[in-house]
Amino acid sequence: MTKKIYVYSTGRKRTSDITRTFAHGINQSALDYKAEYVDIQDYLDNGIPDDADGIAVLGILRGTGLAIKDAKQKGIDYYYIDHAYFNPGYASPCWLRVTKNAHTMNYLNTRDQIETHRWKKHFIRQNPIKQWRPKDFKGNNILILPATHAVQWFFDDYDWHNRVVDSLHSWLPEDQWGRIKIRNKPKEPVVDKLGNLVRLQERNEPQRPLQYDLEDAFVVIGYNSMVCLQASLQGLPVITGPHNCCKPISFNLEDFKFSTHPDSFDQQQNVGFLAHWLSYCQFSLEDFETGKAWNTIQRYQYGI
């Protein structure tokens, strides 16, 4: 039986054109799905139609985040589109990640054969995987990347970075607390209770270039930040929240209970396999249009 997918606009022309293309590709695919492109205002006025087997949205602002929350409550599939893991940006070829029933790809596909050709063809040149750094070849800081206010609203989790810092304070000697460095986004989206963008909050304090902070880091701790992926590619250990693409290679915060510089972080993670898998989970606009993206998602993503 044909499944019905409602693909919503974003309230912005450029990104709405992307979701419209995604809907077209679903209908071009070889699979038994029917997509209907709908303005996000229709959802805000009427909710998700009763015949929906799934929805697709881009981003979490202006109603799209509410639609995902609604889909979760209804127990139907949702497909989340956002910035790519590698070579992000809306310029051609316009790489974007798509995740079935998750905000980001936070598990590894160990069921299927994941080849390396897609990674090598499109991404390896600009995203080299560097050698894993042992303790003596990295910095000393504990770099923490909090979720933005919009992400905190979406996951209803407003206190994650405070919990992390409080835990570190309880485990580390006071003379080690200075190693803890918080790096917020320079322009943070602030939303209201419905996920509407209220403002971009600009921070007044000067911020060092990100690479400087990575060079000085002993470990990078992030909620959903893509900086964790950048750090992993540079051979740095990461500790993540559950909504992070590096969750499969995350170390444990609790390791700081036993050491100020845990030896466990010297254990090399399989960043290469993670990169190969993530390359299966992001697509060009051409992939959207032809249905290749939809076919690949249905073939490889568990949707758990």
C-alpha cells in the first residue's frame, strides 16, 4: 500500500525550494510512497493530516519543530533535513543531511555493507582524517559546546551544560576547574515557546577562532554541535549528548571521576567508519530531485 508523506515548507523561500525538491524526489523514487508538498502554515492551522504515514521538514523554527514533536506523539515517521556533516552550505551541490526519526544520525549502520566510494568521491579531500592524538600531543582544556536556545527548546533540555560543569566540578580538584572552557555560538537563535525565532543573540565577548580552541583541547564535549565531528576528524576525543552524530564514538564523562586526564581517551576511535557512514546520510540537491536520496534513506537508515 502506498504511504503518504507530507513535506512542509519552512517559511523561507530558499529552504522551502529545497523541501519542495525533496517532495518531488520522493515521487520520482522507485519506492511506494506519495509525497505532498504543503505550506507550514497549513500545519499550524490544521495539524498533521490523519492519513499521514510520515512528514518531512527542514530545521526546527517557525513551526517545523512543532510538527516533529507532533509526529513523535502520533507515532509516525519524520524526516529531518538540516546542514550537512561534510561540506555544508546551500551553494551547489547543496549538501544536506537527512535523518529518519532523529535530529541527526546518532548510530552506526552495522547491518549493511558500507562502502567507501561515496566518501572518497565527494568528501575526503576537504575532510582529511588525521592521526589520533595521544595525551602528549593535544592541549589541556575541556572544551564544552552547549546547545543553542532553539535546540534546548526542541529537546526540552535547558540545563545540559550546567549538569556537565557541575559534574566536572564535583570530580576534579578545584585547581583543575580553569581547564573548563565554554564556547557558545557567536549568534545564538532564541525562540519563543512555539519555536518561532525571536532574535539572534550576539555575544559581546571576543571569541578566539575555533581552531585555536581545538588545538588547546584535551577533549571536546558537545550536545549536538558539529564541532564534535571536526574535532574527531582532527584526532581529538569527544563526549556527546544523545543527539550528536559522534555519539557512536563518544567517550564517557564519568571517566573524569577517576582521573584528571583519563587514559581511556588515548584509545583510538573508528572515525573512518563513522565518516563513511555519514557520507551515506547526506545528499546533494540533485540527489533530492532524482529520488536517490529517498531510496538511500529507506535502504540504509533504521529509523529507530
